[in-house]
Amino acid sequence: MFVLGTAGHVDHGKSTLVKALTGIDPDRLPEEKEREMTIDLGFAWLSLPSGREVSIVDVPGHERFVHNMLAGAGGIDVVLLVVAADEGVMPQTREHLAILDLLGVRRGVVVLTKADLVERGWLDLVREEVVETLRGTVLEGAPMVVVSAVTGEGLDGLKAVLDDLLATIPPRPDRGRPRMAIDRSFAMPGFGTVVTGTLVDGPLSVGMEMELVLLGRQVRIRGLQRHRQRVEQIPPGSRAAANLVGVGHEEVTRGEVLTIPGWLRPTTTLDVHLRSSRWAPHPLRHNMGVVVHAGTAAVQGRLRLLDADVLEVGQSGWAQVLTLSPLAVARGDPFIVRSSGHTLGGGVVVETHSPRHRRRHPPTLERLARLAQGSPEDLLRSALTGPLPKDRSTLARETDLPPEQVASLVERLHRRGEALLLRGPGGQGEWVIGREGWEAMRRRVEEVLQAFHRRYPLRRGMSREDLRARLGLSPGAWDAALAALVREGFALEAGALVGLPSHKPHPTPEQEALAAAFLEALEAHPYSPPPPPPNLDPELLAFLVEEGKVVKVAEGIVFSPRAYQEMVRRIVAHLREHGRITIAQVRDMFGTSRKYALALTEHLDQKHITRRVGDERVLVGEP
Ligand SMILES: Nc1nc2c(ncn2[C@@H]2O[C@H](COP(=O)(O)OP(=O)(O)O)[C@@H](O)[C@H]2O)c(=O)[nH]1
Ligand SMILES: [Mg+2]
């Protein structure tokens, strides 16, 4: 799964190209149609000749809407840098290129559009100009395709080039902690809040419990759509629309992040490696006010340069970014800084929630360098930050470390109490989870179960499968985690149910009274018992069954345990003596109606106490 983004100067044909490729008009706002200009992000998708389906994010080219372009550029795998053949390289061609460079979007195709408007000689000049512009950037050497949306020239060639390019890209990693920077939030009549974004780092599934990081709110995914299709799961590296329960659409703003709970906390202080863009109109200075763009967020901030007073154009160094509003970013995330409408620089987050550092302090600078590089232990620790247990092969893949090294590092973290090892029941499989992640998971389990117990006070617990889905764990990891939760005395397992040890199912006084009256009625007509009254909650009935206060033999037919035992005893005795019994004989034996005789006999068949032979029952088992 991959996401493709457009980039390039306004009016160079980006949206027209998307429409020509996909048949979908990415300009969706009335204002965009009226002004014939992209203002905000547009979305489409494309099936390539290979069958590969890619999501597309179309961005505005106008300099006034670079903030929207930035909200769309995060999370893209491949860029289509669009340059109109008649105009050539223009200011936002450069600015978008600078942004892609700073964000590290390494893969792309340069598309020379409007080929129908120019002659070949001119086209060659533009091609040279573009090659020159790309030199030394992430897109140096990118394939270049000439197209015309008017004549259709080059469109098939472009699809083929994209197919070839995507075939060489490793799939988006599944780090087991899906994360989506939200770019839109709206209400869908009949559904409620829907948020959209580019999904990375893990799949989303219907039913998952998630967190909106800036709001600090737990939400549940009620439904998912990918490319306008309802789906149960969306893999990372795709556009996604999620219908959320637990939040109003107006509460969610661009910049919010949807992820699994418990690992990402909003921060206002970042340690960063900062680069001044080579096309910046002026250098970056200590204490400068900037707008910080990360993911889909844009917030005011201030730069503290830690090893210089000025970062000259094209230079880089260590810095702290202090923001006025919180950001939901993690170590390793790219960001951009702008000021007065110009892109000045950007870089990578090295640490979040950092304390104020002394400037020109060698130990601090060394530490940042070490962090940025990441020791094997740091890498493993950061792979273990989430509340999801991981197996060793996943850890090896995520850290890019050899399996033996992962094994010995896991051992070390385990000895120090920084990581827990979870084994499946019967010792199958082994999962590793960081101490904090484990605590976060326990908190989640506790919250979910508490909510469940409040809602269903008469049940012993929640189905373990539902709980697993809520937590977003794989079946193997869940078996291991649940075994540990039970061992720690944190949860109780009762059959397929999981509950908190502190929870005892308890009817309310009203329910007690209802139940007592019903039990009395059962006793009064033991063999022709009345059906449960309509005001007797099915939850309460299930509780009475569970507690052995009544025996349910069929929908709407329950006996008192005494009557039930008596009936079974006498039927079995009859069968022992005579070998067979009919429904009519059962009916007459207890002076009841055929309805009850039939229900009870079928129930005995089901329990393999009797078996039907013709119109009669014979004994096959013991009660
Ligand atoms: N002749 C010609 N015009 C084009 C072509 N592609 C786009 N245009 C026109 O260029 C203008 C700007 O296109 P648009 O897609 O909105 O540019 P964007 O701002 O980069 O999204 C529109 O009037 C398009 O019809 C092309 O290949 N040939
Ligand atoms: Mg456009």
C-alpha cells in the first residue's frame, strides 16, 4: 500500500493530471471549482496496470496555501513533482522541492505537463532546467515523464513508470502502532464523526480502541472506509477514513493524531536536528519565531539553536523547538519551519518532552548526536515503547538489528526490569513488551473492563475475543498477555469471559425482587412454568441461568432446578425400565402440555442424554 502526493507550482496542472489519471476530480470545494484553483487537499486513488492500488493526495500549489500542502505531504511515499512545460521551474516548484527534501521524501517522478503547448526544442530546455534544479536534492535522478492532459500523451507511460518505481519500494512497515495524522474531520449523517488521514505504522481495524492524542480522548472505530469502500481493516501506507465513537467532529482539528492509546503524549519541547533550506531567503537565527509544521499540524514556536547563533542557508545543527501549542509527534518524525510565508528549514525530531538545555554544552550535543544515531539499545527501547507485545522477529525487523543481538538486548532489558517476557499458555511463543507499555496495557484493560462491568453488571466479564479486538492485539500475543494478566491477579478468566477480580455480578434490589417473584411462579407451576415476564431483563435471566437459579431448556422455557432435576430423574428412570419414551408419555407423566414435553426432550437430546429413534427417545447417556 502506498500513498502518492502531488507537488509543484500553482496552475502547472497537478489537479488536472490527477483527474486524467484517475477520473476523480480532486478539487472538491465549491470555492475551488469557482476559482479553478486548489485551496485544500484533494483525494483520489488509482489502479495501476499491475493491479497495485495507490492513494493520491493532491496539494495546492499557491504560495498562500503551502500550509495545506504541508498537511498533505506528511506520510506520502512517492511524489509527482509537476512542472508545466510552458512555464518551467517556478517559485513553488522550488519551495515544494525544498519541503520534500527536508521531509526526506526520497522517491518521485517528475512530470512535465502541458506538453501540447510547447515545441520539442523548448521542452528540452525545460528538461535541462529541471535536472539542474533537482541536483543535490532527494529527487536528483528521478525519472521524468512528459505528458499532456489534453491529448493524453504520456499518461500510460507515467502509470508504467509509477508501477516500476513502486515495485522497488519496500512495503510501509507495520510497527504495530497505527498512527494517522488527521487532515479532515466532519459529520456524516447517520454515522457521526468521520476523520480522514494518511495511515502509517500499522493497520486499523473496526472495533479498535484508539486515542486522539491532543484531545486526550479515547475513541472507538465504528467503521472504516478506504477509497470510498467500506472495509474491516486498512493496512498502513494508505488513505483512511474512520468513523469514530466518542468524539464530536468539531472537537477534532487538523493536527490531531489518531493512534493506539498509551504511547504518544503531546509535547511542546522538541530536541531536533535542524537544517536550514538551501533555498531559504535568509538564515535561521537563535530565538527566532517560526511556524512549526509536523504531520498535519501547524503551531507557533521558537527556535533555540544549541551549537550556533545562526544557521546559514544550507547549514545544519542541533536545536530545541519550543511550541506554544502541543504537538503529537514522536522521535524520528520530520518537521518543517516557516516564517513570513517562506520555508526556512526543517529536520527530524530527536527527542520529545525535553528539558531546557544549556547552549554550547558539549555533553548535551554529544547526547543528541547519540540519540539521533540511536544505539542498538535505544532502537530496541523505542521499538518497545507501545502498549503492544511484539515477538522477536518483529523487533528484529523494526530495529534492523540481527536476531541474535535482539535476543541479547531483550535479555538485558528484561534483567533490568525494563521489559517483560510474555509466554503463551503451554509456553508457546514469546512476546516482549516494555515496562511502560505493559502498564499502559493494564490500564487499558482495566478501563475497558470497568466500563463493561458498569454497563453489564450482571455478567462475569467480557468475551476475551472482544477484549482482544478492543486492544488491537494478535491472537498469539493476546493469549500470552492474558495469561500474564491472570497470573498477576489482574484479570479473571471464566470460560471465554474475562473480568476484573473485584467484580461480582450483582442484581439491583428491584431485580432481586423481580427474580424472587419469578422463581416463586416457577415453583408454583413446576412442570408448566410461566415464561419469563417481559419486564425481566434478558441480562437478569442470563444471570439467573449462570447462577444456577433456573435451568433454561429452550427460548422462553425455563424450569426451577428442582423441577428440572425431578423431570430428568423420572424420565431416565422410565427409560431404564422400559427402554423408550414418547413425547406424549413425558407430557402425561408430568401433567403438562406438549410444548414443555417437547422442549425438555429436545434439550435432553442436545445434552446427549437421550437420542431420538422414530417417534421415541432412548437413553444414551447419564444426566
Ligand atoms: N493545454 C493544457 N492545459 C492544461 C494541461 N493540464 C492542465 N491544464 C490547464 O492548466 C490550468 C491549471 O491546471 P490545474 O490542474 O488546476 O493546476 P494545479 O494548480 O497545478 O492543480 C487549467 O486551466 C487546466 O485546464 C495540459 O496538459 N495541457
Ligand atoms: Mg490543483
